Amino acid sequence: MAACCRDPYRFTFSLLYSDNATYVGDYAVQPKEATLAAHGVTATHYMDGGSYTVGATQNYSMRATSAVRCFGGQVLVDATVREVIVENGRAVGVRVSNTSALTGAGDKNRVPSTEIRAKNIVCATSVYNLYNKMLPQDLPVVKKFQDPKQRSIRQSHGHVFLFCKIKGDPDDLGIPNHNMWYFNGYDLDDAFDKYFANPTEVRPPTVYIGFPCTKDTTWKTRFPGTSNCILISDGNHLLDILYEFVPQVKGKVEYHHLGTPLTEVTYLASYRGGSYGTKCTPEMFAPINREWTTNPRTEIPGLFLAGSDAFLPSVTGAMYGGCLGASSVLGHLGTLRLANALLCYLARRLQEDDPKLSFVQAYHKAYQSYTDMAR
């Protein structure tokens, strides 16, 4: 505190810097290495708050797949894309196998695969999986990607996840309905440096603490007398941090399950356990990386990128990257047709929730929601 009095302006700047750097948890890079672009798009996206599903979070995938089927598409589950088929220099399809069969197979080459042909292929599982696993390894562009001199981008760090079942009703326990963040000090760069130097002893620099039980309006009906919590971080000490922030749950955690970067590899096919694809550093904008990131097109005709590699890493970057990937495949007119089809789909959903709405009113409401989200 004495140091603060000697230099109050420096202390105030430090607090402002720390406060503005708190979004680093959403793209997993310490402040001194992060690109302002990833920070800006993340901060802007959450400016008006977030949202949560009514019911289980599987509703995200259920609604998304129903929209795909509504437009004539198909969604395959328990399916792993093993290879992107390239013929005469063009991507023409993929080879797919049952994920469950691959998991228990000693010799994966004996697991049968199915060819699915398509005019265009869109990869949303990172350039690292694409060029290191899915494309034929003798292609010149693959060898170029694997040459360390031909790119300077690297995959992001992984995370540790702690899932807790808590005995007691969320209201009775006084569990907060907002997300919480733990930061190990005002100087986040210093916190990261100390943690990386001694990750087994030093507390992690950031920890996300969320309570789905207080956000889902159907939770009490589905799980009466039970609460839950999810912590996401770079390291250990997570239960201790939970008890410091929410001391009323101490002694009431009936069960907890730990996920690691290897869990992400198993369930998300994450390359080397990275959580957010490409690491959000200014290097991603360097000319040498132009063909690998921030671009939905690849050197291979018929092959496109979506998700974080098509735009920017992190959660929000991946969402906008999906839009760019679709737009690149469809072209300008196709993008307009897709936007109109999505608005009509949303309008019909709004009419289901409120039958009094006319289609024009529902369409206008859907358009307003869409433009508000885009801003």
C-alpha cells in the first residue's frame, strides 16, 4: 500500500490494465502476448451479457441439427473423419468411420470407412488436425504447413476442467447466478509467468467458476435438491479456490470429476489438447501465416475453413468464423439466401413461442435480434 501512495498513477494504471485484461480467460493467452483483435471481439460480444439454454445444454446441438435437417442436410454422430479425399488437386469428399469402432481398435487400418462425396468440404476442426492428420501427407501444401520455417502460428494451451455435484438447492445454498473469475493478483502477466515456472505449486493465474444450476430455469425440476459447478483453469488448487469464493458449499461437494487436455483430445479431437485452436498472438496476422489463419479459403480447391481459423481464435472468433466459412462456399447471393432462410426459420420458431405473432412481425423481430447480435 505504501508503494501505491508513492505512485498512485502507476497503481491506478495497473488496476485499469488488469480490469481490461480479464477477458484473457476466454482466449487463453496472457495479456502481454495476446492480440488486441481477439480481445476486442471477445469484449464486444459479451458487452450486453451472455445467455443460457432453457433445459440441458444439449439443446444447442439439438436446435442446430434440427436447423440443418430443416434445410435438407444430414448430421452424423459417432463419426470420425479420417481423411479428406483429394483427387486431381481438388477436395472431393471425406472418409468417415465409426468413432466407437476406432476407439477400441488395435489396428485402426482395419476399421471400415465410408466415403462421402461433396462439391465442397468445410473443415472446422483446426488447421492442425487438417494438415497433420486429415489431408494426404504427400501434398505440397501439407509439407509446407509442417515446415516450421513456413509458419509461425502455434496451437493454444489446454485447460483443466472440474465438474462438481453439490448437495442442496441452489437458492437454499445462496449460489450466485452469475459467472465468477478468480485472478491470482492484479499483475496477470506476472501471475502467468510464476505459474508456468512452477505449475504444481503455484496457483493458476485465472479460474472460471460457473453454476449452470442457477441459469437453467428447468434445473430444479430435473435435479431437485442438487446444485452443480464447473471450474475451468490452467492448473490445480481448484477446489480450494471454489471454497474461498463460495464457502457455503464446503462439505457439500458430493462428487467431482476432473477433465484434462487429454479429455479434449478424446471428446473433441483437439490437436495436442489445445482448447482454442490457434494461439491468439499478433503472429497470426503475419504475412507468413496468411494462408493458414484469418482466412476461410485454402490452397486446395473445394476445401474451406470454418470456425476460429477462418476468422479469429476464441469462442466468439469461432462463431463468426463459421459465418465466413459458409459465406465463402455460397458466394454473395447464396449468403443472402442463407440469411433470409435463417430469418424465416427463426420467425417460425418465434411464432411457436407466441402464436399471436404474424409472420411479418416474427420476421421483423428475428431480424432485430439478428442485427443486435451482430453489433
